[in-house]
Amino acid sequence: MSSKITLDDVAVFLGASDIPPEIDYRISEVCPLAIKGAVAVVYFYAEELDEEAQKTVYDLTDTGNDLIDIGNNCTHCGEDTSFGSGRFVNRIPSTTDTQEGYMCPDCLAVGCAGCGEKTLEYLITEGEVFCLTCQGLGGI
């Protein structure tokens, strides 16, 4: 295994765990820009999943035709990110389980542990996110 955990590693760990077989779960890839340092999110379900939904390893390169292209809308909040919307600068391409479009800067921003303000410019110190102002570096 490499020094970084991959999505396949997560599937192997869960497959080798003591999770009872009657508990269904699903592994989803995480956009590395949305949650810094995260590889995957694991969803555990109270109700039994159908056979297709029980797959724990997905071919992440096969987006299939199931995705709905929502154009310039944010895949998280649904707001318009097109030029002139006020959300065009700092938007990033984004894909969820069902949609492809963009993620707006508001959804991309993270909360500062110091002042509580959301920011796109931050440093992680001792596992906490701090904006550049709280780090004494000022903003750009």
C-alpha cells in the first residue's frame, strides 16, 4: 500500500472489517477540493439496498450516461455560476452521483476556526482550518 489511502484501499478496509453482512453501505468518491485530504465518504443505510446499489467498488472513470448535465449551475446549491452571475470567478468543475456542472465559490469555501468566516484562502494548522487573516498573512 502507498503512503496515501486510495478509494480502493477504503473498499478493502471495509470488506475486511467486522461490519455485519446485513448492514449495507456505499462508498462515494470525494472531490479533493471540496473536503481537503478526504478520499471517500461511506454511507451506512438503515434499509436494505438493492443489488446494484450494494456495489462497493465503482469504476470512477466510467461516468456513464446517468449524469444530468446542469450546465453552469452549482452541483451543491443549484445557483447559476455563469459569467455575470457573480459566481463565475473561482468556480470549479464538479460532479456528484447524479449531476455534472460546477461548484460555486460559496459552496467551495470552508469555515475558519478562528473567526468563523468562510474563505477560499486558508492554511491548516494542527488539523484546523484558518483563514489567512487569522494566520497573520492577510488576504490576497
